[in-house]
Amino acid sequence: MKKSIVIAIQLMSLSAILAVSTFAWFKVTFNFGQPTITIPTDDNVTEFVFSKNEFIEEALAPAKLKKGVLSGVTDGKGNIDGNNVPTDEGLLPKTKVVDGKTVYDVTDDGRMKFKNDDNLDDYFEYPSTLVYGQYRFIASGENMRFTFEVYYPKLNESINDEEAVDITKFDKLKQIEALNFNFFVTPYESTYTLTQEELQNASTSIGSANKGKITIENTLANKVTDSENHMILCGKGTPINVDGTDFNKKEEQVKSGRINAVKNKSAVSNSYTYTFELIDLPVTQFSGYNLIVEAYYALPDMLIDGNVPLNGEFLLMFNVSRFTPTTSN
């Protein structure tokens, strides 16, 4: 079975988990027919965990540089033929529109092409993979701030997904520029919830299994096409009602609902964290929400610190709190 990366939920000891003390409760459950696990915190704790699960086809993997093409590496940066090595979205797969669907642009055998049209295939074996997961949560208020740290298994440690997480078996990620996380939030209703197949088709691989796959934007935009219904994206202020019947606008509307995690490195505490905020959730309108997580490596493999694993197994620990936004988007 291929290694994969999604979010699971597990409990762990109070001494090793981040406290949630600013609101009364927060609850997360599995989707997709998995055994339901409910975590009422009651001023205690909660966490999300990236772990293996078979319904995502491939593990998270960084763009792989071909041997001998990287030169002038200094301070974690390098160049190819005098040009800066691409990072972030420049390492993502290329897309194209076919029959009204935005699909990944791949070779005849299904291997991904690069987003940038600057002959990156001459220097890279493949782009960074994109992996998506979807998880239900119930909001405690309209405005919520998520601060999370990323951990990865220590060398030679055996991690059992069926047991509570032992944080002593993990190292904390300090090279936060190596990983990007983005989020979409939709109501937890059948109309808006993605299926296993839809998540698989939006997640890419490093092999030849990408032919015909469509992007997450197109997946969400085409989820509802009935003129009486619209895809709803929450968390960026007034909910975005995506018109599923308007081909020219719907994907741009979905893109406007993407919530980017901000990377934080404190010079004082030497802490490395990511943060994202959900604003003006319509908590009285829906019983819960889907958190759709987008994850990918933002640096090519040769620029990633040697102690960061390239197998895509990561632990995300969230500290969730209420906050008062200065302005609504």
C-alpha cells in the first residue's frame, strides 16, 4: 500500500498537547464513513494529526531536482543556469481547461508538467505533489484563530496510527518555508461535502496516475450545478456563494475563498508556527463545517534541510482560540 497523508484525530496526554482555554468546547469528527471519533474539549485539549490513510493515493512529496543542475547554493537558495530556483507555487503542476474542466496538464503517460513555462522539465523530475484532506468541525464562535506547529517522526522511530501520539517520537519542523498549507471551509452538508473520489482526483501524485484529474477549484466549483443551489465558502468574512452555473466566474470565486496559512518565526522565542483565521462563520445557519486542507512542499528537495523527511509524514498540532477581528474581509 502506498504511503499517504491526510488528517486524523487522536487524543494524547495533557503534558504533550496544546491547551484550548479560550472557549468552552471544540469538536472534530472523521468524514467518509470512517469510525467516528468525537473530541469534546471542555476546556481541555484537541488536535489534528497528519497520518497515513489509504483513500489518498500518494504521499506528499517535494519537487525533485535532477542531479547536477543546481549551482551556487548559499543560505538555502540556489540557481539554475543563473536563474533563481523556483519555490512556492512555481513548483506546482500545470493546469489546462478541457471541456469546461480545469485539469492537470500531464504527459501522455500521466506525468505532471510544471506550472511555469520555462523548461523546468529540463531540471526537475516532477513538480511538488498536492494533497487534500477534508475534516468536519463544529465552531464555538464566529471568529476562530488556528495556530499550529508541524512535527515529523524521528529517524528510526515507529509510529502506530492506532495509538495515542507520543510527542517524544517527533521532531519539530523549523524550516517552515519548506511546507505550505491552505484551507477551504464549506458547510457540513451533503451538498457541499467532497467525496473520497473527489479528494483523490484533486490530489496529485509523483507517478503516472494523474491523467484526467481536476483541480480542487474545479472540484468545488462543479460540486453544485443546479441553479437553485450554490457552493458556499466560509471563513473570509461574508460567505462566498459560488454560482455553479456560471463557468466564467465560478472558479475565480472558489479561488477567492482559499485561506492561506501565514508562516511565523519568532526571533524572541525561536518558535516556528503557522496561523490562519476563520472570520464571520454563519454559526446559526449550519450545524458544522468541512475544513479542506491543501498541503504541498514549497521548496525543491535539494533545498530542504537534511533532517526534514521527504516521505510526507507530518503531525499538525492546532491551538484554537476565539478572537476579535479588526476588520471583516
